[in-house]
Amino acid sequence: MSTERRSRGRFSAAFAGVVVLLAVLVGAGSVVALQQGPRQTAVSADPAAAIDTAGARVIFTTDQALATVDPAQVSVSPAADFSVDTSGRSIGVRFTVPLDQDTDYRITITDIRGMGGGPTATLDTTISTPKSQIYVLQRTTGADTITRSDIDGEHAKIVFLHPAIEDFRELDGQLVVSVMENDRAALLVVDPATGDARRITLPGIGYLGELQVSERSGRIGFTYSDRELTETTGIKSQLFLTSLTDDTVTAVSTGGEAPSVDDWAFVPDSDAVLMVPFSGDLMLVDPSGRSEPVRFGTAIKLQGLSRGTFQAIVDKVDGWVALDLRAGTEQPLTLPDLAGTVDAILPLTPTTTLWHHTERDAAGMPTAGVISVSDASGQLRELYRRVAGDPILQACASPSGSQVAALVAPDYARNPSDGAYRPLPSTLRTVIIDVASGEVIGNLPGFDLSWCERGPF
């Protein structure tokens, strides 16, 4: 056999071996590929929004369509209430309450399987929420200011000044500010980054109160009364709604007319309004008018509405009740074993409640103001206390319910009025307490903390 023929034979054999080896490798690769579970390709989240509003989502995207994920496959640490949805190649973890600020949340989803079956996989990510930025109002003889800072008061910066600021709320990164000008109310939308202000046209020349905002719908609400009133003419404490993007204000009507409103609140996680007109009828109202108002008997005052549960705490003539707005049922509210009289009740989370109460001596005189929290079993834990001479005027909570703010008027007897249309003591402090530890983590000058759903008036 010639050398050339032997070389050709060796080449053919080697080539055949390579082909066989490639075929084996390709086959093995195909088997490996077929045996792989879904792979995580992207995660999207907005941690800054998650500390301010309920409903923030973390979305996992994979490389293949997925079988439906059960909530039992998902774990969140530290614990937070959530729901899960699966759509195509994506899994959405939706938090039903706001997350805590300055916290690392680890989200793990186990036993993920492709739509066509095959091996399972685990998805995992960690999102880090930022520190809260809070706003407070200070009234001074020179100019009233709204200041932004961290919870501990660090990095404080004045973002808006005006001669007479009555109230404000924060909505979607903007400030909605009620001011007085020439003995009449004005309503401004302020960009805190630039200080630019835009006016919302009010129904007339008059006064504004009960300023509130809705994170869900982006609405702004307030009660308005004309400056000139008679028994038969003028607007008296009617509820009006507007938005950040629309200068039109619309009265909330029931049965074809806009009633005078004594108390009201936006219902969290919905577009509805719960209100108590002067008649005392407690009503759930759809501002769009698509459905008729739902009536729940008579009430004196709204105390608080729980995020994610559609439950309202209401002060009725025969006592406090927990009202389920969806089912229309109510249960008497069992008061924990606390000393003194109850000033306010506020749901912190679906399982914890804040109690602001005043302790009194045998003659009924106040001796101390106290903020306590109770858990699902009703067990009460004192969180913060002030002597009667430094009363707590208001208590409210962070969106997650992990911190509580107490508005304190130091040395109340020698603390003169600030002279505003809705006056308050001229010296006020906002004390922030961590619910888990009971430690004071902030003590800021001013009031009207942007966490609060309404002002302390």
C-alpha cells in the first residue's frame, strides 16, 4: 500500500472519529439542555416606591414559559405580606403593604418548572430599600417652611417657603400645599426638587381643610367652605377632589347633591371615599358616580383604615367597631387593658394596632400621654410616654407600620399659639419611634409629618 493511500486512510479514520465525538458532544449537550430547569434572566423592582405605597412588585423573568407558581413556593425575608402571579416567562411578587425603609429583602422562589415539565429550578434575588425621606412643616415669624430630611433629621433641607402654610401632603414625589393669602385659601402643587409651584383653582373665595391624598388613584381631596355664608347660600364644608395633573376640582355628591362633610378618608388600595356627612350617615362613595353610595348606619368619627384589608375602625354612638367595607359587616372593637381614655386608634399592619391614650388620675385629670401597640392576640405593649405637661397631640405611622411618629407640644402651658388660621402651639417636636425596639430614632422640629394621612387639626 502506498504512503499516500495510508495517509488518506489515517485521515479518514481521524475525521470519522471527530465526527463521532462531535455527535456525542452535541447529543450530550442536548440532553443537558433538555434537563435544565428555567433560568433567571432578569429581575425588575422599584425599591424606592416599595417603601411608600402598597402594591409594589418584584418581577422575575426567565428563559422559558412557566407553570403556575403557588404562593407556598415563595419566601420573603424579613417577612412581608405578598401575592404571586405567573404570566408567560415572568413571575410577579406583589407586596400588599409597603416595605420597611433601609432594609434588605431576600425573595426566593423554589421548584420553578417550565410549562412543558422537566427539571425544577430556584430563583433568588435581594432588593435593598432606601432610607425614607420625610417632610415636616415649621411655622416661624419670618416664613413657614417645609423641610426634607432623613428620619434622624440628618441632611435637612428647606424645599419650600411661604408666609402662611396651613397644611401639606406628599403625593408621587410632589407636595400638595394649603396656604393662606389675603384671608383666603390657596392650594399649590410644589416640586420639592425645584421649588416650582402650580395653583389649583378652588371653588371660590374661602377656606380649605381636611387635606388628604390617595396613592392609589393619584387624587387630592379637601373640604372647602366659602368665606361668605348665609343659611341658604354658599358652600359649607363640601368635599372636593382633584389630581396632580388636572386643575379641575369636582364636588363629591351622593344622591345628586354634595353634602356638607364632617369627616372623610380615602380608602387604601381603592378609588373609593369613606365619609361622614353632617347628617351622621357613614357612606362609602365611588367618586366616579358609577355606583350608588353604600351606607353603614350612623357614625361619629373615622379612626383609621387598614392597608390591604379594607377594614375601617369607626367611632359609633354605641362604641368602637371594626367595619369590613367589602362585606358590609362590623364587629365591636375589643379594647385592650389600657389605662385612661382612648384618643385615637390606628391600624399599623393587618395584625397590629396603635393606641394613643391618656392616663388620668382619680379626679379625671390627665397625668400622661401614651402610645401603645397591640398584636393579633390583643396583647398590649407600651411604646412611648410623655407627662401631661408635654402632651402628645397626634400619633401616626410610617407606610410599613414599622415606625411611629408622636407629635409633642413641649411645656404646653407656656407654649403660645402660632397665630395661623388653624392655630397650633408655636413649638412642636416630631418624635419617631421604632416599633420593634421601642427606641427613639428621630426627634425633629416641626409637625405635619408627610407619613400622616392628615394634619393634627
